[in-house]
Amino acid sequence: MDAALRAGHLRVFGLGITLDVLTFTGDILTVAIIAPDTYDERFANAVEANSEGSMPARAFPFEENTLTCLSES
């Protein structure tokens, strides 16, 4: 990821700091933008389960029709 950051294939932004008024828990809000090829390379071997548990997931293509379908549900 360091190489991707240096090459400009990864950008990270700090959005701000928030405080949850109910729990008084602070959060640092950030966002990472990863180039598609870099993402595919880094996460190609991601697993759905490990010793900590499982996380069922489905892969969706990042395309207009997928985003439209997901935003309508």
C-alpha cells in the first residue's frame, strides 16, 4: 500500500472528528480512494472466513446499473 500511495494509486483524506452524543465516543472519519487495478491486485485473495469468524459477501461490479439497483432497494 505504501508503493500505491507513492505512485498516486491510493489517496487518503481526513474528513473530520465527531463525537457521538449518546455514547460520547469519538471517531476520526477518513476515506481511502484506491485505483481499481490496485484494489483488484491487493484484495484478489481476500477470504470470507478466518479464525476470527466469517463475513459472507457478494462481489458487485462497480457499474452504473449496479449502483442504480442498489440505491433503489
